[in-house]
Amino acid sequence: MSDGAFVTGWRVYRARRSEFLDPVRVRRRTVVSGIVATVAGAAVVVTQLLWDWTGVSEPAAVGAAVAFAAAIGCLVATFLRTSRKLQAQPFSPLPGGWRRDERIGAQFTARPPALDPEDRDAVLDRADRSVEPAIASIDRLRWIPTGWFAACIGVIAVEFASTDGLVPVLVPVVFGLLQGGTAAAAITWLGRAELTRRRVAMTPAVEPTPPLPGRNTEPRGSKVVLPDQ
């Protein structure tokens, strides 16, 4: 049984992200996010020791500080670009107009129609061009649900999970699921493009139609030259 689009997209992202992500920017994101998270966590711990604003035990306060610091670090990571400069892809209309463009786009749906042999190369080209922007988007969007679920852990750690405090626990979960759908959609699109590329690559290439023979422009009939008078 073949893997689904989401699993395939995640595998492609893990396997090919080094091709499109800048190592310097990745390290900078790690350092900046780590510094911000450390400062935020230290601020929570210090204010808890001084004023006991959470009203919970020290272990719970430390756990909440770590969770909230991780959430803030994930939020910062979302705004830091790690991809290399995306290659410009100028728009060039395909021969055949918008009808052919829609026909090619239909190959990337969950249930694609039969492939027109003339569209094989165009579908492969679009699948290859979709990898770079998809990986760049996934590398930033994946931190959003992670941050929300870390915030949920922090809320639980400060004992808001009582009957009166159920809403503060559910809010990070709901937002994590809603905004995590954007990252899941990008991963699914990348996987669907890869599955489409594999399926279309197995079809035989179409041999170009030989040009029609040119018209004979020479006059017909006898080519005997008459003597000059």
C-alpha cells in the first residue's frame, strides 16, 4: 500500500530541505529563537519567585515557564526566513491557453483524470517547480502548531485545567489545530506533487510529430532548355 500525500510530503521535505534551506539562516533562527525563549523563561521564573503571581508550586511554575518559553521561541521562529533566495519563475502562458492550464492542474488533484500525452512534460515541470516554494513554506509554518501546543502545556502546568479554567486550556488547542491546518495543507500539496511526478514519469514520452514534407515549388513538366534564337 502506497503512502498518502501527507506522509509523502513530509518525507520529501525531510529529504530535500537541505537543497533549498540556507544553513546560515537556519543557525541564526535557532540562536535567535533560543535566546528569546531563554529570556522569556527566565522572566517568568524570576517574577514567580518575587511575586508568586501564578499561585502554584515552584515545580509547576518552572514547568509553565519552560512551556511558555518554548511557545515564544516557536513564534519567533515563524518570522525568520531560512530558505535561500527563491528563483524567479516568470510567467509564460502554455500553448493551448487556459483550458490546457486547467487540464495540467487537474493532474495534481486527489483523483486526477487520464493524462493527455501532450501534457506529460508540462506536468513534470510544474511538479519540479512546486518543490522549492513548498519546502520554504513548510519550514516556517510547522512552528505555529508546535508553539500553540507548547502554550497549552504551560496553561495546564499552572493548573488552569479546573472546571472554571477549561477555556484557557482549550484556546491554545483550538488555535493549534486551526493554524496547523495551513502547515498540513502545504505538506499535503508537496506530497501530492511528488506522487503526481512519480505517476507521470512512468508514462512513456511522446515522440514529436515529424514535420510535413515541404511543398515542391519548382515548376512541373519538361525541364528541357530551349536553344536561344
